[in-house]
Amino acid sequence: MKITRLSSIAALGAVAALSLAGCAANEAPADSGSAAPSEGGSGTTISGTIEATGASSQEAAQQAWVAAFQTANPEANVLYTATGSGTGRENFISGASNFIGSDRAFEAEELEAGGFGACVTDDIVEVPAYISPVAIAFNLEGVDTLNLDGETIAKIFMGEITNWNDEAIVSQNEGVELPDQAIVPVHRADASGTQETFTSYLAAVAPDVWTEEPSDEWPLQSGEAGDGTSGVVDAITNGSGYIGFADASRTSGLGQVAVKNGDEYVAYSAEATAALVEASPLEEGRSDHDLAFAVDAAAAPAGSYPIALVSYLIACTEYEDPEVAALTKAYLGYVTSEEGQQVAAEAAGSAPLSAGLQEQIATALEAIKVD
């Protein structure tokens, strides 16, 4: 079955950002409710241990998901380590992770090459689980928000605009006192789907400036590098004049960029991000249990935030250990359920999946064999 179009994502209400970064793996997040106890294919209670690595963008959400799921399923143990998407994909191929989080799906050539060591076969499941804005955050004394268009953003990260009082920035921020101070752009040191999302945005909206191909690895020698999302955020937080990009859930307390889309500057929000994803198709040529979005920032509808991270959970359709299969299927089912998505919205400010997409994902997860 070839999926060519995503059914509309339902309109989203406002979501509150509640930091659960310190939530222990065995504690339920406040006011989130708890996941219903799950059963395996034979009707037995879910139990065992599964290990996962991958996207650091999902970290706050994963902490909340794991806490709620394990509270409802005390015999189950889910271990998620935020290593970055690139390392997560490497671990899935090597067989070191039972499932992974990744800020991009495997590409067509990667799927064709196969060799997924975690799986009995090369048939895998890829489902969106976490949709979130990628924020452009900065640290500039006395300045909380800035308006920037795509060309200016591209020139900053290309190293062509090097001072905060450059006319290109001043002209878009009337009344803002911008200092004669050097700009220090920060990128990811590791392979990162968040980085690929950001470079894809630059390539789409400012192709004459950003001439590099979209990539999960930073293609330039300029700027400073941070290890993982936390490394980027720490660099910006501790460096006056610094600017970088990261999952919006991790940038609280930093200055924020409203990104120009069409004739208006749009601040990030779950609603504005959902509007971009709603207009995006699923990639063609994939199986009905491989739900990968083709997001095009250049085609962002009016009012949408044009830098959207669609982060995936990737698993095998067949595992050697049936206990691992049952637990993985149950956990992914909880994460992508209405309850699981609300937990992530409260923990990380993400945009919940629509009811229609939740149904598609539930069907895709049926491909995971548990008997």
C-alpha cells in the first residue's frame, strides 16, 4: 500500500508546558493520569525489559511516558537513553537497542540496505510520536524576542552576518536596542534529526544563501558545537551573544526568535507547528506501517511555524524474544495514544497527534508480531 497523503490533523487547543525533566522513571507525572495496564498477545500482563536510545528532543516526553507506563505496568521496565538520533539509528542497526527514537525516519536507501540487527527481518515499523517546534534561541542581555526572516537566519548560521547590530537584523526589529556585539552561532556536534530539520528549513526558504544539502551532520566549520540538545542549550545559556536551535521544550528562559512566514513573524507554539504538519503529505513509496512525513517549510501555510520537528519511534515487525515484542508494541501503543500524547503535551509542549493519525499508527503497530 502506498500512502500519499495524511488525513487532516484536528485543530489543537493550547497546551501548557510543564517541565518533567527531573521526573524519575518510576514516578507518575503530576495530573497526567496513568496508562491502562497492557496485555501481551496471549492475554498475559506485560512484563520484561526493553532498552532504547535515540533522539534527545524526546527526552522530557520519554521521561513522562515511561513514568506513566511503568506505573500502570509495574512488571515492565522501559529504559530510554537520549543519545541523539544518529547514535540511536546506529544502535538499531547494530542490535544494541530494541527500539529507538529518531528525529527522522530511515531514508529509502537505508531501508533498502537493511541489516537491522535488532530485528529478525529487515521489515520495520516507523511511526511519528512527537511533533514539536524547533526553536531558534539566543542569549542577548535585555532582549527577549527578535523577528528574523529565513534569509537572515541562514546568513547568521553561514557566518555571513556576524554582529547583532547588523542592518539586516536591526531593520526587522524596530525599537529593539541591539548591541555592537559578535554573534556566536551554535550547532549540534552529533548527528541529529533536529539539525536535519533545521538545515532542511534553511535550504527550503533561503536556497541562495544556504547552499548546503540538508543533513543531520553540520556541514560547516564555523560556529561552536554542542553535544546533544543539552550541549547546545548550555552553550547558549552560558554564552552572551550566542544563538542556536533546539527542541522548543528545552529552551525556556532564553530569548526566542519569531520566524517570518509570508507576511508575518510567527512565534513557535504547538498550534502553529501542527498547522505546518497538517499541510504535509506522507512520503510516497513506503509500506503502510512506515509513516514518514515529507514536511516542506517553503510550503508552510499562513500562520504556521515553519520549523517543525517530526520525531519517530522505530521498531521491528519481528523480534526473537516474544516478551520484547509484546512490551515494545504495548509501549509504542501507549505513547501514540490520546492519553500518551496528552502526557507529552503537558511535559514538553508538543503538538498531539490527531485522532485520524492515531488510528493510522494503531494499524501500523499491528505489524509488530507478538505471537
